[in-house]
Amino acid sequence: MTCRGRVFNIARLLGSVLVLEACAVSPHRSAVSVRPPCHCDHEVLASLTTRECSLCQVASQHTEAIFVLKDNDPRKPNRWLVLPSRHETPGIQLLRSLERAERNEFLLAAVREAEKRFPDGWGIAINEDSERTQCHLHVHLGPARRGIACPRAGASRTDASTLLDGIDLDGEIWIHSDGGGGGYHVHTTVTAESVLEP
């Protein structure tokens, strides 16, 4: 390889490093995150064999509208997932693509499941769309991480059926009980899964 070729390769490598570093420090991850395209199509079961479509494959086997599934990640032994069965359009399923009533029913089911499984303190985490590794919509349930304090900056709700009213549905969402008052808090300025015990 000539000296000129080496210089070109080094410059190209440095440019890649700079791009990666810019992505890592950007506060707006969704603007720079590039997730691979989702090719899941529930009408074509053969399309559900890739890793990012594995929850789609599970959902295609369920008949109930909303179902609960143990997270199979060995690093998350206390986690559960709540999913809707329906996913009628190809590609990534977005929370905002659900009708308001369907979205509220989905989150209400997640809250009820969290309250049942983790009566001593629970959290619901919804990852930012651009950070998801699965095409099928799902929320994470788990015990609240010890030592995590509610910043009190989120939205307060007294009715679980209105949890997401007025909330940015594209970013991270953390939902938890208000600690005995019978209400709920919804936060959008946290890394959602970090508030749950693994």
C-alpha cells in the first residue's frame, strides 16, 4: 500500500471515530440513532424469524388482545413484558400508532400487572423508538430500583387510564406509583430501563 493510501485510510478511520463520538454525546439520541429497518410482516410468518422480529413471532401465537411474557434476557431476571397481540402493519410498531382508547387499555393492563407482581414498588419502562431492538411494541415491568428517587418533575395522574395524555410518545417513558397516595407519576426525562431492577 502506498503512503498516500495509508493516509487516506487513516483519515477515513478518524472520520468514523468522530462520527461515533458525536453520536455518543448527543443529547438527542433519536436524531442520530440509526436502527436497522424492521421487515416484520405478520401476514408472512416467514418474515418473523430474525432477532428483531422475535416478539412479533410470539405475538402471532397469542389470541388475547394483551398478554404478559417473562423477559428471556438472563441479565434481567426480574423483568416482565406486556405486549399487544395485534400488529397489523409491517415494520416497527409504535406506541403512538395505537388509538387512544387502545393505548390506554394497553397501559392500564401493564399497570395492573406491575401492581400485582411488584406490590412493594414497581416501575414501567418504555424505550425510545430509536433505541428499541424489537419491532413489536412492548413495555418493561419490574421492581423499582432501590435508591432511585422520583424527581417530582413528571406528570401526576390519579387515573391510570389517562397516563399518557399529553405525554411525548416518541421518547423514553417511566411510570410508577406515587408511593401510597393512589396516583401515578409519568416521567420522560430519564433512561427508562435504568429505573428498574434488572
